[in-house]
Amino acid sequence: AQSVTQLGSHVSVSEGALVLLRCNYSSSVPPYLFWYVQYPNQGLQLLLKYTTGATLVKGINGFEAEFKKSETSFHLTKPSAHMSDAAEYFCAVRGRGGGNKLTFGTGTQLKVEL
Amino acid sequence: DAGVIQSPRHEVTEMGQEVTLRCKPISGHNSLFWYRQTMMRGLELLIYFNNNVPIDDSGMPEDRFSAKMPNASFSTLKIQPSEPRDSAVYFCASIKSGGGNTGELFFGEGSRLTVL
């Protein structure tokens, strides 16, 4: 079964600083990987996804993530944080063997300070 | 385009009462998921349907929980009787299964349940 681990339940950065949210996956074969964002009192919104091909994936709002098979990682980054990036971020994994079930990590709350 | 629509957005009820949460998936989507989100346990998959048929209900906590999908455009999650530990945000999500599907789920805005 696939799983993801998000390191750090809370991350705080200054506005304009680099954002780095960590995600490691566990899977016997490279899975599909996703990052979702959740703003307060809202549902989850897809930021970006890795399915196949290029390992550096660009998403919305200036975020990107790199799939590294050797490290079983899919860390989310953004060069310069903005106050509006404050939210909870979830990494998720889906196996390639069929089925649409997504398994989510425990989430990372991002705080952006002035 | 309408997204996944959930109702009610907020529900406050007393222990022992029946609770019914509703979901309308995106038109054309044929897989539907129910997730529960709590501070302690994060996002948990409760059950999912393909073409209105329950495929995996292993996440349903106990017999007090039941879910149905009578047609492609409607699903319910019922809790009877409800307990305070059921307090959570319940999300519905949908996807169009089939060739080329890369697994992106579309989420509703959730139903926040408080059981007193």
C-alpha cells in the first residue's frame, strides 16, 4: 500500500522567503503524487501533480515540486512566500495499479509572517 | 462549471440524533469519495464508489455509518446514532474514471458536523 509522510506539521516563513514543504512517499513503484492546498473553511484544491515525464512539476500560485525517485521525495517549494500562501498543504499518493484512491499525508500548516 | 456540491455546510446536532450529509458530484464524474477530516486523524477515506457501486468501505468507522449512491448525481453519508466523536469535517470528492485518468480528485467545500 502507498503512503506519504509529511515532515513538520507547522512551518513558519517570512514573507519573501523560500517555502519548502517536505513529503516522502512509500511505494513499490513510482506512484502518482499530488500536492493540495486547503484554505480555512474550504475544501482541498489541487496545486500540482506528478504522473509521468518531467520530474520538475510546476503548479499554480508559483509553486513547484520535484519528484526524486532516489530519495522517494516530492518536496513542494516556492521561491518567495506571500501572505496569501498561508494555508494547510497536503501531499497525497495514488498507486498506478488502478483505482482512484488517494492517500493523504497529515498536512503541513504554513504560516507566513511579515 | 459547478463543482462538487455538499450540504449542509454546517450541522449541529445532539448525541443520538441521525445525521445525513449530501453530495452532488461533478456532472460526468463516475467515482465518488467520502473523506473525514479531524485534527487528530487528518484526512481519512471513509468509502468510495465507482459507477454508483461501493468499492471500498474499509474506512467506515463502524455500523453507525452508512453511505449510498442511488444514482450518478447524488450520494449520502448517514450517521445513526451520532456521537460527539463523530464531530469532524466531511468532504465529498469526485473524479472521472477511465483511460488517461491521472487521479486528481475534485473536492467539495465540506460539511462541518458538530455533535453535542
